[in-house]
Amino acid sequence: MQRLLKPLLCLALLGALHGTRVAAAELQLELPAGTRTWTSAALLAHPLAEDIRIPADVAYQRAMHYRAVPLAALLEGVAAGDHLQAVALDGFAAELAAAPLLARQGARAWLAVEDPAQPWPALAKGKPSAGPFYLVWQHPEAAQIGPEQWPFQVARIRLLEPLAQRFPALLPAADASTEVQAGFAQFQKNCLACHRLNGAGDSQFGPDLNIPHNPTEYLGAGFLAQYIRNPQSLRRWPQGRMPGFSQSVISDSQLEQLIGYLRHMAGRKAEL
């Protein structure tokens, strides 16, 4: 009976926490101007808030309408050369160059805000919505914005040092080829939001990609590329959360660069 009561109690507590999150959501910004907490009510009433349409929403895979604030309006003191991180409730940690977030033409970043009175739909059966805060883009193709740059269920946005300074264990060798260096850039953009490598990174979402084994060490020729393109084509797993990366997100040449970086890092394992 005690083993049965504990799961039921946990479910009740999670339900209560979920209800609290939607009704009294807060977003924490840790920026050069200081730390500020925005409530969903304050953001919905922001003077620059607009009703926007996102024709091809990444999370919902269809057109969506949101009440949203231009993200640039909230990034007080942030410069184009800065580096930001958006941390989600589930541990997803999107690494974001500041320049695209501050842009007012071309690709434009918006912070969509879930209204507790009009909650967004669930992402899937039995799942929560993308709220309370969701970074969405208008015209993402203008700046090659990938799906990892659409973090949802965001709880915190913070200014950080560049990745090379925070996590030297991610760096390829100083004499690595330009292709490997380009692959490192692809890894930062497309992988680091979910995965660590050599124990380095902030995400708590997916497995480490070098410790104890690098995927280039156990996936045969061609299979790693196939897995990245369509994970379910290699391992049928209904609970799998890794999305496929189409050619519109990462080209064949960029995919080869990414795999080249991973192969290179297999020879640079960290001692943990």
C-alpha cells in the first residue's frame, strides 16, 4: 500500500505544480543590467506585445497564433557579440548567439507568452503545452535558424561566457582541420542543447556523446548520418525524443562536418 501511495502522492504534487506553473508563471532574466523576473501577466500586458502568427511552428508542427513580445525588447544591456542560454523546465539548454535575437529585420525572435486564461494545446497526448514561455521566430530561414533555437517551456534566459571559455573539454585540437572546426560550430548549434560531450555542457536532457563511447565508435558507416536524419528509422522507439534533422536544417556537407568533429573528439576523451 505504501508503494502505491507514494506514486499517487507524486502525481498529485506534479499536478499541483503544473497548475501553479501555468497560473503564476515567471521568467527569470540574468543579463548585464541585472537579474529581473517577469510574470506572464506583466509580459502579456507589455506595451510592445502583439498578436503574431507563426506559419510553421517547430513545436506544434503547424501554424500557430501567439501573444508575444519582441525578445530584443527584453534583452537590456545585451550586445550583438554576447552569448545567451535559454534553460527549459525539462533541462533543455539552448545556446544562443545574441545577434540574431537582437535583429529587427529578417529573422525575428519573439517570446510567446501563454495566457493562463487561454492555455495552449498540449504538445502531445499526456504532455504539457509549450508554455509558459516559448522562443519563436518569424522568417527563421533568413538566418538559418534551426529547431534547437526554438526552446519551449523556458524558465530562464541568461548571459554567459562563450562556450570555448566555459567548456574547454568541447574544443577540438588546436591543429584540427577547418572541417572539424566547422563541425564544432554545427555541434554547438544543433546538439549541445540536449547533449553533453566529455562531461561538458549545461543540458540535462540527453546522453553524453563521448563518454564512455562516441557514436562514431559503435555506429557503422552511414548509420550515424541516418540516425541524425531520422532517429526512428534506425531505432523504433515511441518514447524517443530526438527530432530528425532535415537537409533544410543541416545540409549534407554540414552533417559530414558534424560527424567529422565527433570522430575527432573520440580521440580526445576526458578523464571523468
